[in-house]
Amino acid sequence: MISIIHLATAPICIGLFYTYIRDKYEKEPIYMLFLGLLYGVIATFVIYAFGVWLEGVLPHEETPFYTAFVSSAFVEELVKYIFLFAFLRNNKENNEPFDCIVYAVFLSLGFAWLENIVYVNHPTMGGIGTGFLRGVVSVPSHGLFGVWMGYHFGQAKFFHKRSGYLWAFLAPYLVHGGYNYFLLAESNWFWVPFIVLEICLWKWSFVYMKRFQLTSPFK
């Protein structure tokens, strides 16, 4: 049990540490980073409750599209968006564009941490193999969804692009939905668009982080 939990936690720690060191010019206080992570953990319970409520009020057939874009990506990204908006709104430590990415990633990985523990400990779908696969693909993707969300929040707050508040939800939601759909679709060719999507997700995440590093007032 301990080794499985460690396996579920290791990729989260790697993602958190990498994000922390990419914040080159004015690092966030440790207690604020911990609070951002805690927000993500708490958001997990809200996401679960929201999902159960949605299933009750909107009876539906579980199709790959519905599961990918509604019961999974929509619920998760909307709740994370609300939690991040509340966290950043009066956060005095959020004083440069890159900070929005940092807090968004910490919140996203807080959610991914709890979700990962549940998956790797699942009696039928869990195990060492699941832990390694999620550590390489799923957990990093959640962190990158956070990069996209934080980038657009930063665009809205620091560059006065009001559409950023809309894209802070839409961009990670659409990518997350596509990510899920290509995994769930019963097709022999789904790996092609999935790999293309993953490449774009990684590429633009690095671009977004670099852009905000270059605009740091503490540089």
C-alpha cells in the first residue's frame, strides 16, 4: 500500500518541483504554494459532488463524447476554474504574470494527486502499471491544463485582456475534453490525434511559461 501511494505521489512532486524552479525571478511563499495545493485537494471533493449531482439532474447515456466533454472535462475544469479565480482574486502574492501559472499548476496537481491515489488503488483498474502510465501521461497533462488556465488568467489580470477570463476556462476544457475523447473513443486511429494533441499541449505550455518569464517585472 505504501509503495502504491508513493508511486501515485512521485509524479505530483516532480511537477510541483519543476514549476517551482521555473518561477525564476520572484518565488512564491511556501505557505501560499501549500495553500494552492490544498485548494486543489478540496476541489476534488467538490468535483465529485458536482458530478454526482449532474448525473442526478441530467440522466444520460455514457458515450465517449459525453463522458469526455461533460461528466469529466467540464466538471473538473469548471470547478478548478472557480477555485483558482477565488484563490487569485485577493492574493497579494500574485504580483507577476508567471504567478498565475504557478498557482494554477499547484491547484491542478492538488486535484491530480488525490485522483491519482484513487486510480492506482482501484481494485480492478489500479496497480503498478496504472501508476506508471498515469505518472507519464495523465498527471503531467493535468499540470499542463493548469499552465493553460493560469496563462489566460495572467493575460486577463496583467495585460487587461478581458477575454482571458473566458479562455482560462475554455482552453483547458477543450484540450482536456479532446484528451479524454481520444482515449475513450473505440477506434484504431485514436492514437494519432491523441499524440498530436499531447505535442501541442506540451509545446504551447513551454511557450506560455517562457512568455511570462520574459515579462516578469522582477527580471
